[in-house]
Amino acid sequence: MGFLKDIQDMPNQYEYSQTFFSRYYRPEYVTVVVAGDIKAKPTRDLVARYWGAWKRGDYKTEIPVETATGCAAP
């Protein structure tokens, strides 16, 4: 879960936790892995049933461009 001080501060971070969840717990960041002796069609049906209506998020991560020196440009 993290560092003890972060866990102890969680009651003060509830609003941020909601923002974090809505940004990063999105289908574009998920991989479904199925292993074992399965049947493909019923498995796809289950995936569609439980995750098919999940909508892609609209959060755009800003990644700074690095200069030739390796430092992020201002």
C-alpha cells in the first residue's frame, strides 16, 4: 500500500484518491490475462459481460520532451 506516513494520511487524501482512480483505473491501462484449459467463446463472453461497457477515459498524460542533455525542456 505504500509508506506508513502515506497510509496514515489517507483520510486527508480521499479527494485525490478519487482523481487518481478516475485517471488510471481505465480500460486503456488494463490487460486481461486468461490462462488454463478454457474455451475461447465462453471466455470472451465473460470478458464482454464484465468489462464490455467500461468506457475509455479522457485523461491525457503530459510527458516532457527531453533535450540533448537529457533534461526536460522548460
